[in-house]
Amino acid sequence: MERTINWALVGTGTIVRKFLLGLRAAEGANAAAVVSRTKENADRFAAQYGIGKSYASYDDMLNDSAIDVVYIGTPHTTHKDYALRALKAKKAVLCEKPVSINAGELEEMTKTAREMGVFFMEAMWTRFLPALYKVREWISGGLIGDVRMVQATFCFNSPWNPEGRLLNINMGGGSLLDAGVYPISLASMAFGGKKSEGIRAFLGIGKTGVDEEFAGVISWGEKRLAQVSSAIFMTAANDAWIYGTQGRIHIPGFVFAHCADLIYDGRIPYHYEPDFVSNGYNYQAEEVMRCIREGKLESEIMSHGESLNVMKIMDEARSQWGFKYPGE
């Protein structure tokens, strides 16, 4: 029986609640503590979800020797500070996507993780879904030949709330970082996690100063291209297509992928629909715990280098439109 891994949850918002639901389905995981800005919030969350410890002080949680790994589910403007403090306290870190505001922040985070000898990973939960494992297997096995093009979109229609995080430039709001990171990361995966060669980006800047729509064409060189897009005030099919020289892969609703289709040229399509446990957030937690038990500092599936490549793509997209966040 493998040892139980004790988790501390940082934040009490929607994404933390989703992660906790998945964590409860991950074998060997224990939601041991929660941290919030006030003791009242922390106590209420702990009581509601049956978590043993609650903290209003981040440092007090980090001083708890029972905690093995910290999940950071707060707004992305806070990620660097929380991650650095946890890593310096020798706590493993799973940090919600986007892992940082820009590549410079992420470089500091990964450098600290390596120096401290502590595991660190971006919480790109989609990457660990069973259907995506099969997609990577098809690609690496050459079943669609050489991957030449990826098309992926992630859009949703959110309510207009200029005070909310999504539209707040001071909290890292906007479509690109919140939604566009998914299709960009998927394209990176399809091209083997390699460094891209450039992007031509288009941003639709709204009334609050953040991008409400994003579209981009990214080159991975050697005739390899990705067409990616996102939006926060419209709906779309949100599918992904990966095209190769001998076939193609279709991932319906790829961010929440329950299935995938392999379509060979001239052959009957193959539909893959594996069992899907809980809400899917459990799979990334299981990967983190596997890496911790094996003494690894990063995951091969979502490596430091690949997260950094994705952040650099988004930095360049914003740079082309002169879009900076406060403090950059």
C-alpha cells in the first residue's frame, strides 16, 4: 500500500471545489488542510467538505510538517508568490493554469523548484484525461503519420461582471490566459512539447482593458501549424482536430475530453471512449502523487519546459498588441 499524500488547498473558490471533488477520487490522496484569506472562510470550507485543518495564515500551513503538496487555486496574479513560498518551505506544488502571468515569473518558479529539489507542475488537468493519453499514444505510434496541423477552440459565454476576475486586468483577466491556454497547450502536446517558432496573434480588447477574444496561428516549423482561438463571451463547439499526413484525430469538447476518434485515410474510424472517473481532476492529482513517490521534480507529461514554451507563446501574443498587465 503506497503512502498517503497529504494535500493543502490554497483558496476556496470554484476551481478549488472542482479540484477537491477530483482529489477525493484519487487513490492515496488526503485533503488535509485548506487556506483562505480569513479564518472564517477557511473554517466554513473545512466544515462543509470535511477537511481536518483550516488556516488563515499561509505560513502556518507551510510550517505544518504533515503537508506534502500544496494545490494553488487562487487568481493567477498570486501564483508566483504562493508557489515560491511553498517551494522554499520544501512543499511540492501543483499550480493552477495559467501557471503564471508571464514567462519570467514561471522561470523564477521552476528555478526555485530545481534549487530546492521539490516537485512543481502546472495544473493543466486536461492533459491527464484518459482520452488524451490515448491521443498521445496514437500520435507517438505514427497512426496519423506526421502531425502537420492542429485546430482547437475553447469559448464560453460568461456573464458581464467588470468587477470579477475574468475582466479584471489587475487579476490577470482576459480570454488568452484563462481560456486560450487550453488550445495552445493542446497544440504543444500534439507537436511533442517542442518549442514553437512564432505566433501571429489577434486580440479583441474590451472595455475593461483585457482581451475578450483571441485567435492565433502558431508555427512549429517544418510546415507544422496550429490554429487556436478562445473567447469569454461566445459559444463554440470547442472541439480539437489534429491532422497528420496519413489520418486525423478528433477530440470533441477537448477541454473536458471523454472520448476521441482516430480517422485513418480510407479506413473505418475508431472511436475511443474510456471510463471517466469523477470529474477528471483526479487524474492530474494521481500524476503529481506518482511523481512525488518516485522522487521526481517534474512530470514528463506536463514538464517545466513545455509550460514555459506555452507561456512564451502567450507573452508574444500579448506583446503584438501592446497588452501588459500592471507591474510587467
